[in-house]
Amino acid sequence: MRLKSALLFLSLLVAGRGHDVAVDQTSTAYPVETYLPLPPGTDSPPLNSDGYRYEYLGAGAWMITNNQYQCMAVVSTEGVIVLDAPPTIGYLILWALGNITTAPVTHFVYSHAHADHTGGSYLLGNVTRISHYLTKEFFELDPDPHRPPPDITFSSQYLLMVGNQTINLDYYGANHQPGNIHMYHAASKTLMLVDIAFPGYVCYGNLAQSDYIPGFMRAHDKALEYDFESYVGGHLTRKGNRTDVQMSRDYIYDLYGYCREAFDLGSSANNATNNLSSTVVAEASLAANPGNYFAVLKEILGTYAQYCNQKTNDKWASVLGAADVQGYSNALKMVDYLRLDFDVFGFFLPQNLGK
Ligand SMILES: *[C@@H]1O[C@H](CO)[C@@H](O)[C@H](O)[C@H]1NC(C)=O
Ligand SMILES: *[C@@H]1O[C@H](CO)[C@@H](O)[C@H](O)[C@H]1NC(C)=O
Ligand SMILES: *[C@@H]1O[C@H](CO)[C@@H](O)[C@H](O)[C@H]1NC(C)=O
Ligand SMILES: *[C@@H]1O[C@H](CO)[C@@H](O)[C@H](O)[C@H]1NC(C)=O
Ligand SMILES: *[C@@H]1O[C@H](CO)[C@@H](O)[C@H](O)[C@H]1NC(C)=O
Ligand SMILES: *[C@@H]1O[C@H](CO)[C@@H](O)[C@H](O)[C@H]1NC(C)=O
Ligand SMILES: [Zn+2]
């Protein structure tokens, strides 16, 4: 059953609809690892026979999902506002809307530019599109007929009012991607914020492929400033709540703390409790790869990421799903970005390199 649902998951990723997948048991191009069982809170609620479901959030707001991606529809007295249109749900969004309301879609909001959340925008036809101006900039740089450019852009705040509905669109600076916005529907106490917290799970690998890590962390704190009960994160199997966002925040801040700790230990000498000394790692790496400082850097950051991953997962692996799957890539990204975004250099400062 587990294998069957995994295959269904893969086929949905590829085709957007379930179909039979033939598996060639003889080919293992990549070693298959076994990970920890998923903790409670990660289950997939049943989908309808067409492979999607919609869930009422209150006050005319709905979540539409295929248990991998999520978008929203807010029904007003003067038309429907759709927030995001993941192409893997695609036209099923229209089917869901058909069962939710007879009102036409009049407005579409881009959470951010990434196609995996917005590449179905064109399916909604001629509607008024709204995004942050930086999202529009991405579409101007690389035009895509699946993501028509917005008609309305804003910089820090936009109050979207359609009929009896109001949605606050707020921007607090670069995070997962420059232009990624907080979308708040006060009437249903729903916050939609995409690719930041993944209810039940740790974030997708490489810190959710985020562009700006301090902003990715800040986006969690800004989220918690809203008075919300439902959280629509764009992923994964279910909607979330404040606890989910708080846990995601605490996981990321732990990752950050343990990565900083690794930098400190790396700048110190090895002893009975510390084997992270970067001097030792660098000497071993240079002996094996004479003159290859890219190799040295990779080895040193790798030891930091390994330490950070282990410490973080001691705490979180039984709490959040797939912490052991994504933990190392999350830690490695955090380690790398400590130098780029947080001005943390440790061993790499000249006084350490020289000693
Ligand atoms: C707005 O109107 C829609 C459609 O009549 C209704 O479903 C929804 O509950 C209303 N929402 C608010 C906030 O008044
Ligand atoms: C309502 O949902 C069903 C089941 O997914 C779907 O087959 C049907 O097309 C939908 N109805 C409309 C009017 O979109
Ligand atoms: C789209 O809708 C607007 C507003 O109703 C209208 O002015 C415009 O001509 C329409 N564009 C197309 C291509 O249908
Ligand atoms: C938040 O959601 C989780 C998972 O569904 C649930 O266990 C928890 O009770 C919820 N917390 C609140 C405050 O509703
Ligand atoms: C080992 O080194 C670490 C890092 O400098 C230090 O915090 C710790 O106290 C040392 N432990 C011992 C037993 O010397
Ligand atoms: C340091 O020790 C830990 C715990 O024994 C181990 O998992 C890790 O691989 C060691 N790291 C290095 C760089 O030797
Ligand atoms: Zn994204």
C-alpha cells in the first residue's frame, strides 16, 4: 500500500493525474535509501475519484488541493478570487470551482513567480491579475504564456476588495523568492503563504530552494503576527494552523543555531568532545587533493552540515515528516548561506587560517 501510494505520488507529479506505472525492478540507477516512518499529521486525506479535493475554510474561502499542492478560491458577491494555480492541479481547479460556485473568476493573485504554483494561471482566462512588482519583473525577464503578466502590482501592501470580500496582500522583503507575499483573508482567519511552512513536514530540501535565508526565516515570524486559524502553505497533504507554522519556525531556527555552533567548533581544536576542527579536515583534504581548495571547502562545509543535521534531527526527526530526508540538504544550505547572508565566517577568517 505504501509503495502503491508512493507510485501514485510520482505519477501525479509527472502527469497531474493517477495512472498505472510500470516499474523495472532490475534498474537501480540510484541507491534507494530507507527513511524513518512518517509521524502523525502527515497523512493524506482522501481525494475524490478525479484526484483532488476542496475544503471549506469559512466566509466563502476554499482550499483546493491534490495533497501535494494547494491553492485557494475566495467567493465574493461579484466574482471569485483565485490565489495561485499549480499546474499539477491544473484544470481540476476549474472542476472544483464548478462544484463550489456558479460565479465567474474575476481576479487572480500570484503568491510568487515560481511556475510550480502559478503555471496554471492561463487556464483562468481573461481575469484581473495581481502580484508583487518583483513577480512581474520575473515574468518580464522570462515571459511565459502559462503565467500571464499581472494587471496590478504593488510594493508593500495591497488591499484587494471584490464585492463582499477583502484580502490583505503584504510584502516584507525577499524570502523564499523576491516578491513572495503573505495573503490574509481575515473573514475566515486564513493566512496563505507559500513555500515557507509545510504542515506536518520539514521544509522541502535546500530550505525550500529559497533565495534569501534571513527573509525565509523572517517570513515565519511575520506569519505568526497575523490572527489566523487556517494556514494554506501551498503544500502538502493538509492545511495547517499556528502550531504548524510555529514548529516550522522552531525547526529552522534550530538548524540555524546548530550550524552556527558547527562554525564555532570548526574554528577550535579537536579534543575529546569536538572532532569538527577545520584545520584537521583541511589538512586531510589537501593531502588527498593537492591544491584543490574547492574540495577543501566542500569537505569543511560538509562536516558542519553533518553536525547540524544530526543535532537538529535528534530533536525533530520524530516530530516533523521527512526531517531525515531533507535534513542534510537543509543543513548544507544553511551552512553555505551563513557566510553569504549572515556574515559568519569562523575558520575562514584569516586569523584562523593563519594559525
Ligand atoms: C461573501 O459572499 C459569498 C457569496 O455570496 C458568501 O459565500 C461569503 O460567505 C461572503 N463572505 C463574506 C466575508 O461576507
Ligand atoms: C464536480 O466534481 C466532480 C468530481 O470531481 C467532477 O467530475 C465534476 O466535473 C465537477 N462538476 C463541475 C460542474 O465542475
Ligand atoms: C479582458 O477583459 C477586460 C475587462 O472586461 C476587457 O477590457 C478586455 O478587452 C478583455 N480582453 C480580452 C483579450 O478578452
Ligand atoms: C493544529 O493541527 C494539528 C494537526 O492537525 C493538530 O494536531 C493540532 O491540535 C492543531 N492545533 C490547534 C491549536 O488547532
Ligand atoms: C573541546 O572543545 C570545545 C570547542 O572549543 C570546547 O567547548 C570544549 O570545552 C572542549 N572540551 C574539552 C573536554 O576540552
Ligand atoms: C565526529 O563524530 C561524530 C559522532 O561520533 C561522527 O558522526 C562524525 O562522523 C565525526 N565527524 C568527523 C568529521 O569525523
Ligand atoms: Zn516557490
